[in-house]
Amino acid sequence: MLTGTTTNRRFSRSVLSATAILAAAATAASALPPPLPPVQRPTTNRPEVQRPTAARSNAKMVFAEDVHDFGRIFDDEKQDIQYEFTNEGTEDLVITLVKPTCGCTLANVYKIGTGGEKVTLDPTKPEDMTFAPGLRGGLDITFDPTGKKGQQHRKVNIFSNDSQGPQRSVSIEGYVRPVIQFDPALVSFGALDVGTGKTMTVRVMGMTEDFEASHPTFEDMGVFTTKVLGTEWVEFDGDTVRATTIEISAPATLKPATYNTQMHVRTNDTRKRIVDIPVFVAVKGPIEVVPPRLAVGNLRVGQPVNRSFIVRSRKGEPFEISSITLDRTDLTGLEFTHKLRVEGDLTQHVITLSGTLSQPMARTTANVKITTSLKENNVIEMPMVLGVIE
């Protein structure tokens, strides 16, 4: 049992220890250099976020309407829209900036004269962009739907000294239909085992009474085959359209590789004579490489290289690797070695790239060619990307 005296002594020693620790911390802190001042980051004026506005006043810009729905249009039909407004305030309305939210939309301000005529303005002159009380004006807006599809919503922002707020906006909206459409948008065969073929169809659709599509061709000749099956009226996306059906075949003779190309199709619609439809297939051989692409990255001259990847059988068939080569002769200094991933398991191999490069080289692509003991599809090619800097 502790006595009161013993307790007091221990308490005194604890206080002295705490005092000593605090004193030591204070001494260490005083020995440290003063803290650095906060980093002053330079401010930048970004034109896209600047919103010049005039001082607020009793001006009041009142639009006859501020939303226009142009309905369903084709992607070659530009839309010209006018929004009229009146300064119903008691002071001058000064417009400082008119900015559409999309590059597909253009907008210009005009004044309406006493006879109802439109007066073109120079937006760089403040006097032109000033509207006295009771004066009428408007916005000429042009929307270009080229390359657009589906529901659209665009705004035009007007910056001024309007008493209702420094920023007002008007909107245009509607639905854009391509002159020529195709379904599906991407003809994807997905992954196919080597030796197996597949056939798909795509519909190329137009809006004219006599629409037809013909002469499908490919950027990569000799990969796919095609056949035009005919043209008929169909319902698509709320419209009755003419559709030409084209049959596309990925033949069983394709070698293991990824084929990503474009099919060019001619049409008799003068608004769009040629349409391009993407077509994709990945033909898988009995052996796969993981990862499918060797990204070495940017190396320095003389920097050691050490990258590994796996070559394995997709269906558990044993095989051996007889050679590994590059299709480039300017990559001397690099070599490939290989070994079994698991001792005694001939279905999986690890290949390692090692060595150094002595000359700078811009970022480039080479193909690694791996030859195996398989009787068919015994050569695998894998892309390798690298660059060498000093």
C-alpha cells in the first residue's frame, strides 16, 4: 500500500519529466529554420472563364420568348433562329458579350429600327451594343447540326448590365437525324476462334423515296467478304425509311489477329455519297499472349531493360517455343529468353526481354514474332512500343 508521501514523490517526478520533455521540444523547435512562406501561385486569366459585364443598372432586357424547339431535323439542315427583346427598363442596356455554349452555334446581336428593319451592329463598338429604354433588338442564331445525332440542347449566354442579373440565356433544342443511318452502328464480330467464320448484317438507311446503298468496300482488302441483299421500307427511330441490308462475313481462313477497319458504302443520296461503317473482329489462335501488347516505355541510352510476358495455350495444349525475333534490325542490344512458367508444364511459358540500347530513338513500334511447335497457326505476333532518349 502506497503512502501519501510516496504518491507525492512520484507525482513530482512525473511533473519534472513532463517539464523536461516540453523544454527539450521547445529547444528543438527554436533550432529549426523558420517556416517557408506559402507558395504564391501565379494567377492566369483564362479567356473562357472571363465574363465582362457592365455595372448593374435599371436596364431590363425582356425577351418575347427564350426557348425555341426546332423539332426533328436532318443533320444537313442548318437552323436560323431569331430572338427579339426590348429594353423595358429606365436606363440604357449595355450588352458586353454574347457567348454560345457550343461551337456548332453562332450568334449575332442586331437592333430593330423605327421602321422594323434590322440594323447590323459592330460588337466591338460600345455605342452599337447600347440599347436605350424602349429600344428593340434581337439575336440572330445559327445552329449547325453536322455530326450531331439525337436530342440536342444548346444555350446562348448574354452578359449585360441587366437589372435582373449579369447573365441571361436563350435556348434552342430539338432532335437531329442523320441523313444516312446504319444499324448497328458498329459491326462487331467479337472474338472468334481461328478456323471458325461468322456472318452478320448491317442496314444502311436513307430518307429519299428511291434510296439505295451499294458497292461495299474495305480499307483492308481481302479480310471480309460482303453481299448486298436488297432494299426495303422499314420503321426505324420513329421514321419510315428505306434500308439496304448488307451481309458481311468474317471467313474461317482469317489468321489470328485483331482486324479493326472501315467499310465504305456508296449511296444514291447526293447529300452523302459515301458512309463509313466500323467493322471489328478479334481472331484468337490456340495460343494467347498476356498482356497482348508489350509497352516498354521511354528508356534512356544504356538503361537496362527487363520486361516479361506470358505465352500460354488457350485450350491446355502443350507446345514449345522455337524462336523469338523482332521485325526491326535497329534494335540490336535487346534479346529474348524464355522458360516454363511452371516446371514440367508445357502449356505456359514466360518470355523475358532484356539488354540495353545505345542509340536514341523516337517512340516506335516493333513486332515480336514468336514461333512455336504447333503444326497450324504456329506463329504469334505481338506489338511492342518503346522509345530511347539520351
